[in-house]
Amino acid sequence: MSVVLGCIADDFTGATDLAGLLARSGARVSLRLGVPDQAPGNTETSSFEVIALKCRTAPVQEAVDEAKSALGWLRTAGASRFFWKYCSTFDSTNRGNIGPVSEALMSELGATQTIYCPAFPENGRSIFMGSLFVGEQPLHESPMKDHPLTPMRDSNLMRLLEPQVKGKVGLANRLVVDQGVSALRDRLAELQAEGIAHVVVDAVANADLAIIAEACRDMPLMTGGSAVAMPLPSLYLADGALAADAPKAEKPQLAAGQIVLSGSCSAMTRKQVANFSAEATALKLDPLALAENGTSAAHDWLAQQPVEAAKIIYATAEPPEVAAAQERLGVETAGKLVEDALAELAVQARNAGVRRFVIAGGETSGAVTNALGVKQMTIGPEIAPGVPWTWCRSDGHDIALTLKSGNFGQEDFFTRAYDVLDTQ
Ligand code: ADP
């Protein structure tokens, strides 16, 4: 299938977020973990392809090289428009990587101008006169000012971008955006005539994003948060760039076997685990016991459960219990013991015929997808905002996988996940 939009995201969660928003349109969206080894001709592609990199805080040259290689893959897959997705809080340092990657992609594409719009009004990220706000606070007063890797000490996106790029930086402000699509296009052309390659665009509401997406939809490269990309599928459909009969994401035939694996200790996950444990068979993993006796008791337990039964294996624990384990074992070792155990149990479950996996925890999800050998996910129906089911292949089997990090989802998320799957 020809690719309408090729997207490159600077981290996995951001890629999932973007893929989920694009999929709300009903178009088929594929998420790939890293630049695929296989050439596009040897794999089925979707109308929207999202490649998740892990380059937000990588050295600049590494980020640029990875992004160029992702671009190369997407171009070979037939894409002619591209989207560079970064965090809605513009997470970066003076050295990059947002600007350098944009500039490298522009140069590959021969693009003379791009836009920067990290706004996500529904999540409280807005841009006014070039300054980024988190809720009612300017970025540099928000908790992002103390981020361990990318502390954001300035809210002005032009000032943040300038040291990252060689080209000139400008602004299309809210007053222009408010005047509509052609006013914004005129402003971009005016800035282009002044040699301005990098244009920050204000947006404080979804209506602004709709205007920006419409005005910029045919730029070779757009950059921003996920929200400005959300209107694109319906615009491409109206333009005819996305065929009305383009294949949709189809749920594969899945056997009934199911399991929930949770390594998240976030407050919402703790409630979700308690909620689901009331109706499912449950096994709790204790990192101290894992350190002492290994995983064989958990493997034995799992081997005794019927494949179809509702079941959950979790290390989810209250903060004092987590702290005690971390004190005895070290934070990293405690975390790794749990992640490795859940990853091994996921493989055991798959080998026993489980095909419906719910995974809780960002790091845990990384460990499990890796162990299951999942490299590509087609986005399915949303269970909660930002958390879709995905269809993947693992060891030659079709599986359904949902990755729920931290505080996402409602209290009955796990039950709801299986309900959503059954009603598909
Ligand atoms: P979240 O998305 O909620 O942050 P993650 O999976 O990213 O969840 O992170 C949770 C981390 O805590 C993982 O490294 C996991 O292995 C670790 N962990 C889980 N349970 C325990 C526990 N009982 N004691 C110590 N560490 C734990």
C-alpha cells in the first residue's frame, strides 16, 4: 500500500501517541520499533507509517543519522510527505536534537521551510507568541524546568531553536493563525521570502491546529507534537491523497488465550491490578524472592493455568514495598529482575497459546516486546485515550498487544481492554 505520510518519532511513547491519534481517523497506521531491517518491498506497509527511534537525548550526529535512515526507508516505501514528531514540551538541549534533525531531513528532501508546532491543547500544551505553556505555566516555570536530561529553562521556542539550527527562525503568531488557512499560508510565504526556514507556529486550541494542518499538509516536512498531525488523515482523504478504499487495520484471527503482565507501580496501575485481581487468577512477583529463588515458581504457576482463563502476573506494589526491595537489591537490579521475569513469562505464555497480551509499565513494555520479538505494530481500537490495542506478529503468530504505561487508563482498564477486543 502506498504510504501517504511517513513519520519519524524521537521516542517510543511519542510514536505510540502519534500513531494512536492518526488511527482515530480509521486509516491504517503502522508503528515500527526502530528502522526496519527489511526493505519496504518485503513487508506490508500502511497509509501512515510511524518509525519510533530512541534519539531524544542521543548524541546529535547519532540522532541525525538514525533519522536520515528512517527517512530513507519511508521514501523507499513511497512516502512523499513527512512528519518529525518530538515531545509537546519541546524536550531538547541547546545542541539538539529537534533542530539538527529537522535541518537534516529538510536538506535530504530539498525543503526550504518547515513548521514547529508542539502544541497539544487537550493536554494543556499551548503556544502563544512563540512561548510554550504547560497548563497555565510558561514551560520554564513548569516541572519541566527540572527534567533530569532536558531541563527546559526558557519558554520561547524561537530562542530554544536558534542555537540548534543554521537557518533563520521566525514566527507565525496566533493572530495570523486565527485569520485562517490562506492568511497563514501568506505569512509562511512572506517569511520564506525573508529566508526564514524554521517557523514556530502558535496554537492554543484544536481549531488552530486544524488551520495549521490544512495550511501545511503538503509541506515536504512538518514537525511538531502529535496533535497537529491528527487532522491530517481526513485532509488527505478529502484531497484524494488517501484513497477512500485504502485498507483499514483488520483484527487478525486470535485464539482466546489471555494474560495481563504488570510491572508498573504507578498509582493508577495499583488500582487497576486490585480491580482485575478480584475477578482473575493472580500471581504476585516479589523481586526479593526472584533474587533468591529465580523464576521457576512463577513458570510452574503459569504452566498450571488454563490458557483461556483470565489471569494476571504482577510485581506492582505499594511504594514502601518497592522502596524496601530497592534498598536491598538496588533500584536497577530490582527493576531488571522484574522486567526479565515478566518478559520470560510472556514468552512462556505465547508458547502455550496465549495471543492476547495486556502489558502495564513503560519499561516493562519495552522488555516484553523485545522478548516477544515484536518489531511492528498495526494500531487497533483505542481502549483508553492514548492506549490502543495493536496487532503484531510474534514468532510466526498473530497476537494482540496493548502497552499501557504508568497512569494511563481507567480503574477497570484490564477488563475493558478485553471487552474492547471482543466487540471488535
Ligand atoms: P511505569 O510506566 O508505571 O513507570 P515501568 O515499567 O516503566 O512502569 O517502571 C516500573 C519499574 O519498576 C520497572 O523497572 C519494574 O521492573 C520495577 N518494579 C516493578 N515492581 C517492582 C517492585 N515490586 N519492586 C521494585 N521494582 C519494581
